[in-house]
Amino acid sequence: MLIWARGQRRNLFWGRSCRNSGKQKRLPHGNNRLPRRDVMKFIESERKKAIDEKLQTVSQKIAALWAVQCAEHVIRYFDQERPKDNRPRKAVDAARAWARGRINVGDARKTAFAAHAAARTAKSDAAIAAARAAGQAAATAHMTGHAIHASTYAAKSVFYATDGDLKAVDQERAWQYDRLCELAIFIKKE
């Protein structure tokens, strides 16, 4: 298995540089294993593919409302760490307001950028992913493709909050898919 570290391709199992330096060098984070945030194989699951296919059939406003639900489901992880920082909450509110026609895309994008800035100030991986989920939800006003990223960051947030419990992540993905289906049916009936 090869990874990049400090500008060199490295063999994870042997710790040797592919440039054949002959010396074992440690990765920047202090050991020869990848950090947890890089070990995210669960993201490309069957449920994510089903969500992605369903997103192709809904409007941008439905996708934004669904992304808001995904972000709200995990925003507590950010609030627990930084209760006075309301930028991710404002991004969620802006996405909802955009979907209802109350604000324009530019205003929603500004709150998305602010939520991502808030993510950079957080310390825990769960809080960072939760703030990024909020930012992606607001960015859905700009482009529908951001909705799937909101759900992925929400799943990452659950992963980090549960110390890598893949069953909890699968339950989160199932919840996301169910909400998307319910929202699509509910909006079509109106």
C-alpha cells in the first residue's frame, strides 16, 4: 500500500520511501499508520450509491432541504464543542431559507463559507465534519451536487463521534436514505 507523505510516495507496510533512501522515515503525525480521517472506506457504500441515484431524481430545493436534515442530525457534535459559535447553524438556516425562496444563492454561499471557517476552528473530528455538513447543506443552493457531500460529512461525523462504529454509520446512511425518500414523496403530493 502506497501513500504520499512529505512529497514522497511511501510504502505503508515497510515504511520505506519509493525513492530508495534506505532510511525508515515516520509520517508527519508520528506513526506509520494512516490517521483515522484517511481511513474512510465506508463512504463508498451501497447506501451512498442508492442515495446518489435518488438525488438524481429530485429537484435542487428538495436536495437542499434533505441536506439541511442531514446536517441538523449531527450539528450537536459541533455545538457540544463550540456552543457560542453559531456559523454552522446559520448555514443550515440559510439553506432552508433558500429552499423556501427567502434568500438568494449568494447569501447562502456566504454562510456556507462561514460554516467551513468554523470547521477549521474546531478540534474534534466529529465537530469538524458536522460543521462541514452544514456548509455543504448551504452550498446546495449553489449546486445540487453539494447535497451528497452534506450527507457524507454527516456520516463522517457519526463515525468520529462513535469511535469508528460502522454499524452507527450504516444506521445514519439508512436514516438519510429514508428521509430523502419521505421528502421526495411529501413534496410531490403538495
